[in-house]
Amino acid sequence: MNSPLFGIALSALLAGVAFAKEYTIAVIPKGTTHEFWKSIHAGAAKAEQELNSKGIKTKIFWKGPLREDDRDQQIQVVENFTSRKMSGIVLAPLDSRALVQPVKSAVQAGVPVLVIDSDLNSDKHLSFIATDNYKGGFMAGEQMVKLLGGKGNVILLRYQVGSASTEARENGFLDAIKKHPAIKLISSDQYAGATRETGYQASQNVLNRFGNQVDGIFCPCEPPTVAMAKALRDIGKAGGKVKMIGFDSGSASVLDLKNGDLQALVVQDPVKMGYLGVMTMAEHLQGKKVEKRIDTGVVLVTRENMEQPEMKELINPPLKKYLKE
Amino acid sequence: MIPRLRLTDIRKSFGATQALRGVRLEVQPGQVHALIGENGAGKSTLMKVLSGAHASDSGLIELDGLPFVPKNPLHSHRAGIAMIYQELNLAPHLSVEENILLAEPPHRFGWIQRSVRRDRARQALAELHAETIPLESSVQSLTIAQQQLVEIARALLGQPKVLIMDEPTSSLTRVDTENLFRVIERLKHRGVSVVYISHFLEECQRICDHYTVLRDGETVDDGPMKSANLRHIIQRMVGRDVNELYPRIPHAIGDPVLSVTGLRGVSKPSSVTFNLRRGEILGVAGLIGAGRTETLRALFGLDPVEDGSVSLNGRVSTKTNPRERLRQGVGLLSENRKEEGLLLNRSIADNLLMTRLGPLTRWGVVSHRLVRQASAEWMSAMEVRAQGPAQAIGELSGGNQQKVALGRLLYHDAQVLLLDEPTRGIDVGSKASIYRRIGQAAESGKSVIFVSSYLPELLGVCDTIAVMCRGALTTVKSASEWTEHGIIAAAIGQGDIDTDANAEPVGQVVGEAPPAGTQSNGLETN
Amino acid sequence: MSVVRNGTAGSETTARARRFLNAAGPFLGLLLVLLLLSLNSESREFIFTGANFKIVLIQTVIVGIGALGMTLIIVSGGIDLSVGSVVAFTSVLGARLLVADVNPALAVAGVILAGGAIGLINGAVIAGLRMMPFIVTLGMMGIIRGAAKWLSNKQTVSAPENSPVNAIMARLNPTEFLPLPAGVWIAVGLGIVMAFMMNRTVFGRHIFAIGSNEATARLCGIRVPLTKLWIYGLAGLFFGLSGLMQLSRLTQGDPSVAIGLELDIIAAVVIGGASLSGGTGSILGAMIGALIMAILRNGTNQMGWETYVQEIIIGGVIVLAVGLDKLRQSRSARV
């Protein structure tokens, strides 16, 4: 066990040098395969470019867990970046509880952590930058009531257990429709799981059971939205026969919206989230005080308003501009 | 006439062992040629040289008058030398049709042409008058004889010049054997030369035109079959000085230790009765499949006993398991070293000591020092040649492996040793060493059952010899009362009629074909 | 790896050197990985620190303890695919017990024993019905995963905030190598005990014998079915302990955690020199194998490489490690 001791000495020598050079900011998403996270990545890259052009040398490290729902892997990534002595970590925690301990350790080790997208049961992080998910879900619920004319059978396909952001949307949606006694919730206990494939299977199963009774469906994030629209098409109930509202924009769900398979999409602004995450971290590192809670806003996009320029920017973020892909 | 196949002075050594030391063989076109020899005479090695699996060290092979050096089995096959091994080479789950055209199925653009394949397979079987074999059924559902025909059909598709058959009748019934002879007859008329390797001299005499006798890797005799005298051939086959090999260690025989009455297993044995006495070496002879191995396995508790009784030192203990038998001081040496007898990738020490680790432990912990002592002691007692007790046993020669396997029983201090083919596939030096160990065991009051297919060693080592025939242990007599011929007669079930050594015909030599050439222990080091 | 060390000199020296190389193989692999990582001057200063090695060790604990059990099974010629599910199940069970206010010591015992019980079931089916371990444990993988979801009511179950179980894997003083959490010490301690057990007890030698050749083991009077039952049961205890570590690390029981963990564990055991056909393998090697994988993950992480690069590298290392092992064996066989 010589090398660790040697390592400690070495790191002590080099640590100071590394800090002075530039801000190294790790941005840790829940996963890397969905377009939502690519938008966050784009926002973070945008912030990086802006900071560098202002003469504040910044480098972001973009790194997600191997599997989208693997909490242990995300913990490992946080731990590894902690010992990498990052200037700061911007984290979208997979779990409001499991990530508490590693965030605490990071802050103890002198690496500030900023949380985006989903909240963490902790007071150690600098700031929480996210969509007001409850509000988004509530908006979806109100729109659903409007679409159904105040009565009908509704399904909520949940995303995943332990994911705070989608749970808030689900709760917002449920609270909104609760006010209308003629709206009946016929299924709200099924989970889509992390991938489109698991979401597709869950959608098929739910529709198999309730396909003939359902009038409206809400899915709280991208993978189940895409999967459910596909499952609806399979049984010929798409195109407005069953009113469907999704959450988050991806190229597939935008197309579904255009084709009328989706009636509305609640869209957040992930680019802004990524951008503000890095910018706020940079401000903190420069010694400025930052807000504890920053809302990035939600918008309801429908087929009618989707061609407006500001909507276009939201549902089709200019990823290429910031990510060299 | 230019001979179809001519071998001149073929030599081949594996390490220090000379497997072939001057083989001569000349086969004419359309001739059926018997290749006769004892286990370990070099027949298998010779086949491997011809098939290209081994390169000969020196000598000349000529095919139709032209020198031929087989590089590998495919090369040899393409040149027109086809082999039918004793262990058939078929894909058991595939159909007859697929098996016949396995190597080169007819195809167009990579798609198999099933109809063409079917026609060709049907044609190939028709040439053997074996149209009754269904083309679609999987090979594993056929009888052994049918499988053999499928393999011959496959071999004939390559238009071979020479077909070499190793013990083709060893597992066939009488009717199937007759059928095979008709097939060979037809091949002969098509001009195919057949080299027929067999222990069954009577068969050779019936269907072969010519014979060559191998002994200790050397051609010692050849001639036309018609005028040959079988007794003469046998003498040429065996012809070695037996006394040197089998040291007689005087030992006293005492009271019965193991009494077996009417022992019956699931399919074999059908009925076994004998007494084994303290200090006695009891040989058991018989044909393959007579139930000798099964008897030992049932006695040791590896196979279930259906009926009969076994008593050890006067106490009945019929139903048992290997663990209990070892506790009672009974040990078994498996006939199959590689698949059952040894832990091939473990060390010599592990293999020697595995059954009795208890005395080598202190407080439940195996002591390196005691293991080292015990294994060194037993390796030298058994004359095991190896780098050290930690060497993996798979790296040793067959003879040394077998010494370790026997050493395990002796280390265990088993009082009754059940030895199944203890000298199979090992060199002469190791054989002599194992005979000595067996003699010494008897001298120290242990009792031995010695199963072997090699009659000279049974006659040379044992006090008494029993013969098994079709699952029954029939005749037990003192070794001095037996002759080779008498044993053979008893083994083929004619013991009562024909125990006279001089009676004709001397039909068969009891024995098994060696699994991989008994002299080739150099091969067994991996 | 062998029972004996050679006393006498002479021709044994080369054999001894070869065996040393065989045993040292995984260790050399570890050094090689460290050497490669140290080539990059940018990451060197981050990777070779006490704090970072502490992280690597913590990240190795779950796979490492699982590898202790898996080594027993693989050396005996078997395989267990249900480990990931067992870890998830036992982590949920532990969380539920703690939530139900069961004494933490009893909860810990319950978690470990539950793992052992599942192992005993695996062993009983494999030995009793003579079924292929691959099939039996593949089935068990699904059964236990489902049971975990049922037991957790399909959600993560959070352990109480200040349960002592949470402290087993907690990383105190993150800037220093010491103190290491209890989980690391437990893994190291058990590793030593198991290495001793495998090499120096009759039970351990019997495991090698069964894996090397089951027929021979039977011939040598070893009670093969009974021994197998114990092997799977004992291994199950380790898998339960892995589940406890997982619970402590997440501070919650998660029914969907550790999917595919069994493959990481098998890879660690194989990198450590075990053969899937049984009869060879070592505890030390498996632990080093687990360490190699954690270091690779940690290193590629810190260099800021993409996740897919990391997956490719680890996959390559597995094939390379086993390939080199085969090469070494064929060399020695030719002597």
C-alpha cells in the first residue's frame, strides 16, 4: 500500500496548481441517451462557451451513469469526480435519497454541488435549478380536462419509482383532475420504467386492459410518451380518438404532436437548465451569492402554437450549435 | 502390379517410447488386408500416421506407386485414404442425410440444395444395400450397425482408394457382422482396398485375402490368409518372454475378506459369485461388455445393486456408496483415468491424498508440511517421475498418472483393491512397476481384484482367475490351471465344452482395442 | 494455488517459477493498469491519491464480496446468475426490517441469512435434481428479482436516516485515505478467511476436486451433492452480505439495483484466473479482478472519457485477461 501514501503527497503538491488554472465543472445527468439530456448538455456547453469568451477559463466534464436507472453507478461517478478535485459538480440526481451521502462527502471534500432537474433530500447543495414540475403536471391536468370537456376515463402511466421530478408531475396532474368529479382515473399504478422498450411493454399492457374504456392519457416524461403514442397507434386509437398529453419534447414526440397523435406536450427548457446550472456554479465559484431555488419554467405546446418561433426553439433546441456532433 | 498402398520401414517415437520401429505393409488394389496385433502393437499409431494426424519419423509411404506424405487428416482423405474408427464420428443430433454429406453439402450460392443432397445420400446408402435406413431420422436413433453404415457411406462419397476399418465388428451383433462382411465384399469388387484391423482372427480368416502381423511396433509376419495357420499367427502376435515382466513376489493367502453372492446390477452384471481372500490377487477376464467394470462399480457403490449380497470381513454390506466403502477400506481404481480416475488439472499431491486428508490436518487446517512429506514419500514409493508434488497431474505420462492413481489407494491404506484395467495405455516400464506394487500389496496382506483384457498379465500376476461372460462370473480357478485358450473359450461362453488348449478352432483373442495406442504414452502428457 | 510448496530444489525451480507467475498473473495485470493510468500526466495527480484509492476500495466492496461467493461456485464447476437479484432482494429486505424498527443487528443477520437461504435453494435444486446451475440460477434470477419488487411494493424503500447500517459503507473524511469504512475491512477480512478456507481446509480441497472432475470426486468418497449444497449456501451468505453493503451505500433498498451485477462478479473471478469449467481459481485473484475493474472505471471516469469508451475498455480487458491466461497455460502444457 505504498502508492496511496505516495499519491497523497503528490496530490498535496499539485492540488494548488490545478485550481488556479481553470474551472472544471462536472455535469452529471441521469443518463445520456435521451434527447432531454442532450439539451441539458447543449445548455452546459453554451455556458462553457460564454464563460470562456468572457475570459473565465472553464471546462465542463459531461458524464452519466452507464445505465439510466443505476443509482450505484451514478454514486460512483459523483465519487470519482469528487476525488478528481473538480471545481464544482452539477448533478441531476437519479434518486432523492441515495445520492445524499455522496453529495455530502463531495461538499465535505470541498467540491460544491448544484442540483438540477430533480431535487435531493439534502441541505448541502448550493442551489436547485429545475422546472416547477408540479406546475407542469398541473397544467397538463387542466389541459386534459379541457380536451375531454370535463368528463371521461383517464390513465396516468407513471415513470419510475424514486424519481422526484416525475412524481411531482404525476401529483400535479392528479390534483388538477381531482377537481372534476366526472373525470375518472382508471389506472395510475403502472410504471413505464427507464427505457422506451420497458415503457412500450408497460403501455401495451395497460392498453390491453383499458384500451376500450380510456379517453385520455398522461405520461410524465419522454420515454413513456413516445412509447405510449406508439402503442396507441398499434391499436388504432391514436390521432385524437384517445386524447394524449406528454411531457418533454424529443424529435419523436414533436412528430407525434404534428401528426395529431399527441394533443399537447408540456415542455420544459432543458437547455436553460443546463445553461443556468453551469452559469450559477461559475457565479458561486467567483464568490457571488446564488439563489437557493431557480425555476426554469414550463410551456404547454399544442399543434396550433408549435410553429411560433419561441416554441420552435423550445421543442427543437439548437443542439448542433453547441455540441459538435 | 503396382500396390495400392505400400509402407516401408515406418518409424515413430514419442519421447523415449518407440511406438513404431519398422512397419512394412503392402496392400493390393481390391484386396482386403488384415492388420493383426495385440493391444499396443502399434496399430493405432500406424492409423494416425496414415491419416496424417501424426508425422512419421522416417520411412516411405507410397500410394499407387507414388510417394505420399500425409500432412493432415483432410489431405490424407483427399488423397483417397478413408478411416472408419472404432469410435464412430457422427453428429448424433443431425439426420442421416446431413451426416452423409456433412463436410461438403451440395449448395448453390450458399443455399443447401436439399433435393440433390437427398439423392446423393440415398445413392450412397443404396450402394451399401442399406436403403432401409431412413434419411430423415437423427443418427442417434439408429442402431450402432446402422450408424456404422452411415459412416461408411460418407467415407465412400470421397471415392477412397483405401478404406481402413478399426475393429469394425467389436460392437456389432452376429447378423450385423454378416451384413458388414457383404458390404466389404462389394467394396472389394469395386476395387477399393480395405485394411481390416481386428482381434477376431476368425473373421479375418473369413474375409481377408492377406494378413500382416504387428508386434511391438514392428512387422513380424505377413502372408496370404488362405494358407495361414491361426496358431502360428497367434504365436507371432504374442511372442514375448513373459517371465521378466511379471515378478513373482511370494505371498500367503488367508481367510475370505470379501464374499459376493448372486450380485446383480441394473443391466449388468447379471450374476456374480466369488470369494476374495486375504492376500489374494484375483484376476477377472472377459470380453468387452461382459460386465467386469460394472461389477467393480457395483461393489464400490458407484452403481446400484439390484440383488445379491456382499459381505466384507463377515459383515453384510450390500447397499453402499463410495464414501462408506473407502471408510471400510475398499478402494477402486477406475478404468478411465482421464474422465473418472484423476483430477487432471490438479496437483499430484491433491490426487494422491484426496481420499484421506484427515491425518494431514491440524485443527481442521491442512498442514503444508505434512502434505509435502506424505506426497514426497508416496511419490518415491510409487516411483513417480515428475517435477514435484505440485505439478499438475495432467502433465505427466500415462504411466506416471496411473502410478499416482494406484498410489492413492495405497496411501488410503485400502485393504481391498479393486483395479480396473490398471495397466491400460501405459508403457512397459510402468506396467512392471505396477505389477510389483500389486505383488507387494498382496504380500502385506491386502486383497486385490485385477480386471484386465490382457491375458498374459493376468496369468503372470494373479493367484486365481475368474472369467466373466455376458454379465455372469462363471468360472473361478487357480491361475496355474488356466491357459490363454481356456480363458478365451470361457469368455466366449464355451468354457464347459472347450477348455482344451489344443482344440481347434482357436477363434478369437480376447481383448480390447487400445483407446489411443498403448505405447503412445508420450501423447498423454497434456 | 496448490496444496504444497516444494521443499526440494532442482528441476522444481522452473515449475515453481511458473506457478508463481500463474498466481501473480492478476497482480501483474493490476500493476499494468495502474502503470497505464499513470502515463497520462493530467489524470495522474487525481488518480494516485489516498482519497481516490479509498473511493476505489469502497466501489470494489460489493463486487468483491460477491466474488468471494462466486469463486467458490465457479471453482466447483458451477455458476450463479442470480446474484444481482439476490443483492436487490436482500437490500430491500434489510430496508424493510430497519423501517419496521427491528434491531439493526438482527436485521443484518436476517439479510445475510436470507442470501444464504436462497443459495441453499439453488444448491438443493442443482444437487438434488441434477440440473444445470446455469438454468437453475437463471430462473432464480427472475424469481428473486420479482420477489424484490413485490417485497418493496415496486418502490425504493428508504432505510431510517440515522440507522447504523448506513454507516457501514459511509465515506468519512473524504479527503484522506483513512479511515476506511467498515465495509472495506469486512471485505478484506473475509477475503483472507476465504483464501485460507479454500486452500487449507478439507472442505476447500473438496471444492477444487468437485470442480476439477465430479466423477473423480465421487470416486474419492466426497459427498458431491452435499458439498454442492454447502457451496451454494455459503456463497449465498456472501451475496446477502453484498446486498447489505448495497443497502448501506444507497441508504435504501432498491428492487431495481444491481441488474447485471452477476456479470461483473463473474468477470472479476475470471480475470482473477478462474476457469469457467471449474477446478481452478483463487480468492486473491478474484479480489484483484474486482479491483482492476473498479480502477478502470474510476480512471476512465476521471479522464473525462465517454461512458461507452469505459464499457469497451472493460470488455476488452476481460477478453485480454482470459486470453493471456490461456496462452500461459498452453505454454506450460507444452513443457
